Amino acid sequence: MKEGDRMKIEKYCIRGNMDFHLCDIKTGDTSRLSRGPKAEEAIAGNILELTKLQDVLYAYNKYGVLVILQAMDAAGKDGIIKHIMSGLNPQGVQVTPFKVPSAEELDHDYLWRSHGHLPERGNIAIFNRSYYEDVLVVKVHNLLESQNMPDDLVKKDIWQKRYRQLRDFEQYMSENGIVVMKFFLHISMEEQANRLLERIDNPDKNWKFSAGDLNEREFWTQYQNAYEEMIQATATVAAPWHVIPADHKWFARLLVSEILVQRLKELPIKYPALSPEDEAALAGFRKQLTDSR
Ligand code: ADP
């Protein structure tokens, strides 16, 4: 895509110290674009650009990229991951789903289970859910007790403390060469109902249906409030949140791929240049190979 034709992504980017409310971004927004071959072409173009950027990232081997995806059920996290991954070299990407913590995980501090999955230099790590569940589901369902925290530390200000810990953790990552990109797929309650119904009605999607998702719908408002507060408190310049209107799957895929391309393009990455000695050595190897043919 020509630079002048690039989508405007700033509207969806929350960087901190902003008076942000979830209702500022409509779940059905499509940035005045329409579904169709043009949008599909743009997505395919972005995936191609991502493939090239990943190659440079891998060759440069100094930055790692952490992509965090958070959303209500059926908002399209899996589809986005499939799309992004479709063009990437599997050697340089790892996807980690964050599920209900195991007994071993609950025996540690809540960030423990993330550390081993942070991206290596040159790699992209995708978190399907993340440590943000520890200020979302844990807050909405009051699960702190199961986290074995000392009683005297479980006070009202625990969420503010966790937001601060997450800001600090992400600042630490960014100061150590890990680029943190956070996405919240913002879907309406009506569209979620449509997608859950589709999971019931379409036999190929039955396996995706979970009665637990219906139960979580009862807590819709609490989740929206928790998301809003969490985004306000943890959006920073180092690790901004991107709120993605997700009622239209094609638009969410277009916007996420566009944001990834634009952010990766900002990184000062390049293919490593050879030193004069290495170049001379390469010329020697070339001669050796051609002479031996
Ligand atoms: P997904 O919905 O991401 O496709 P699952 O259906 O397996 O995957 O759901 C994972 C579940 O794990 C979600 O309900 C999520 O809230 C829960 N979960 C993730 N992290 C935590 C956590 N730290 N504490 C409690 N529950 C968690």
C-alpha cells in the first residue's frame, strides 16, 4: 500500500493520560470503508507486508514483539490470530493461550506464567488473553482468594496496584527491546449473541460453543466497566491499547493488520550489513564454490 493511502489508526490508539471511554469507539465502526474485494485486497497486502517486516525483525534479531489480544468471548481473537499467522514464518512466532490458571500457576505470583512466553529477540509472541485476565475475570468474579495472596495485601486498592505493576512491567519490557502492542476487540452484546447462536446452529462450529460463555454474558456490564478502567489505567506511550471495533470481522482483521504493519514500520530494524572483512570472506567462498563446480 502506498504511504499516502494508509488507514488512519490514531483514533483507535489509546496512549494514556487520555479521557477515554469505551463508548467513544463504536463496535460497528468501519472507518467509512465497505466490505468487499477492496478490503480483502488491503488485508492480503498487509499480510504480505507483515511477512516482509517479520523477516527483517528476525534478521535484525534485537527487538521482540509482544501482541496481546483481549476480548469478550466470540469477539474474533482466534480468527485474527489465524489471519496474522497465515503469512508469518512459524519459526519466528509463538502463540500462547492463557486459560484458567493451574494449581502450579496459582502457587506463584500472577506474572510468573507469562515470563517464559515473552518473545525472544527477533520473534513475535502472541498472547491469546494474557496477564490482563488478572484485572478482568479475577476482578469481575472476585477470584483473589484462589490466588493465595496474603490477606493483608488484599485490599481495596489492589486493582490500582496491579495496574501500576502492569504499567511497570510493560515499561520494563519496552526498555529491554520488547515492543508491546495491545488490542481489545470491542464487540456488542447483540453481535456476540449472533455469533454464539451460529456456534449452536452450525454443526462445524458446535465444538466452539461453551455454556460458560452464556454465563459470562450475565456479567456483560461488569466486564465492560473492568475493560474501560483497565484500558484507562494501563494505556501508556510505551504500551498503548488499541480498541478495535469488532462487530465486523473483516474490519477488525483489516485494522489489526494495518496497526501491526504501521507500528513495525516505525521500528529502526534492518537487515544486518556485512563488515568489509565478512564481505571479503564471502567473495572468497564464492570463488571456492565456483572453482569447485
Ligand atoms: P478462549 O475463550 O480464550 O478461546 P477458553 O474458552 O479456554 O479460551 O477460556 C479461557 C478462560 O480462562 C476464560 O474464561 C478466561 O477468563 C479464563 N482465564 C484466563 N486467565 C485467567 C486467570 N488468571 N484467572 C481466572 N481465569 C482465567
